Amino acid sequence: MPDRSLFASSTVVKPEWIDYNGHMNMGYYLVAFDHIATDAYFEFLDIGITHLKTTNCSTFTLGSNIDFIHEVVTDDALRFTTQLVDYDKKRLHYFHIMYHADEGYIAATNECLTMYIDMKTRRGTGFTDEQLERFQKQLDLGKDFGVPTGFGRNLGIRR
């Protein structure tokens, strides 16, 4: 087991996230991954909303996959880990795992690809050397944990 931990964030399942089946609606998994896990991770990486306000650069998501593994219900405590899996001059590829915080099971996973954007031109732009150094540290940390189960999967019916 690695000595260091992946970045973590947390929340509680809100009553308005529950659907008529009595569990969290699939749309709110993305809300939780985006507004809890991604926002917190990007603030940690200094590319979040604070960064946007000072540099007028942000990120746009290019693609996202969610796998729903186990249901969660109102007031369940959730813990997220985030692992940077790859990056280049303009993009980040990262993976979230949503855990039931009390019972420890994996509820869902979310894989995302995002691009760094100059908000004035609304076009991709390059990260700074300082940002790339932070990303490399996160990538190195992630290597201690290996490739997450479910990473890079294709959606389809197995035959």
C-alpha cells in the first residue's frame, strides 16, 4: 500500500438527488462527481474557480464516463478519491471513485478528459510550466496506486 493518499473529497446524498426508485438518480452522480470531486480537485491543483477569476482560464470537459456500481440513498455519506491518470500540454485525464463513506463499498466511478481553455478566445491553451510540474507530481502519486479498475473501458454489450 502506498504511503501517500490520493486526493479526497466528500459530501452527503441530498434528498433532492433521489428518484422514484428511492435511490440517487443517475444525473446526480454526475452532479456529485463534477461539483464535489472535480471542483475540489481542480481547486487543489490551482485550476479551479479561483484560478479562473485571476487568469480568465478554465477547463471544459471533453468526455466523461460513469459506471454505476452500487446504489446510494438519502443521507448516505460519500467519499471521493481522484487520480490523475495522464496529462499533456492542454489536457487532463483523471478518474474519480465514489465510495460509501461508512460502509466502504464503491458506489460509482467517473473517468473524465478535460481541456484547458482561454476564456477570452474560448479555445484551448497551454498550461504553464508550474501547472505541469504540479500535474507531474499528481501523476507520480497515481502511479503508486496503479491504473484504476474500469479505466479506459468501452461501453457495449458483451457477447
